[in-house]
Amino acid sequence: MAGADPNQDQQFLALLAELEIPAVDNVPVLIARAHQICKELDHGTSFQRTVNENTDMIYADDPSLQRVSDRVNRTAVRFSTASVVVYCPSHRGELP
């Protein structure tokens, strides 16, 4: 992503690992999604909506994960949280 801070990206990846959702593949896609979450929040989308979008994407990628929906939801919350903490901390007040 043009203009992205590589140090910030490394901080994001480290936070994902700390939250027990390490980025094992598609790192550029994950970073782009994190930036998209911030743009959505900037335009008034609720934090919960970003979580719902994340879960929808996870299920679209692997429908069998619907069997472990609680785990998928926790992962989606953690991902959106990490996105906010690293890329758009002005939205920290919206975190659960």
C-alpha cells in the first residue's frame, strides 16, 4: 500500500501475533484490510460492523468455520481491535 509506514505494519503484525492471531499468509491483504477498517470508521461505520464484515469474509473463505463461530468472532474482534490500535488510534474509544 503506497505511503504505508513499514514500522507501523510490523507493529500491526506483532500485535496480531500477541493477540494469538498471527498473520501466516496474505500479509499485504491483511494490512490493506486494516487500513480499510480505519477508513470505514472514519466514515461512520460502527466497530461492530467492521467485525461483522470480517466474519463474513472469513466464512466466505472457509464456510466450514461456521462450526466454530465463537472462535471466528473472537478473531474478527481482535483483528479490528489491532487495526484501530495501530492504524487509527483516534477510534480507540469505539473499542469494546
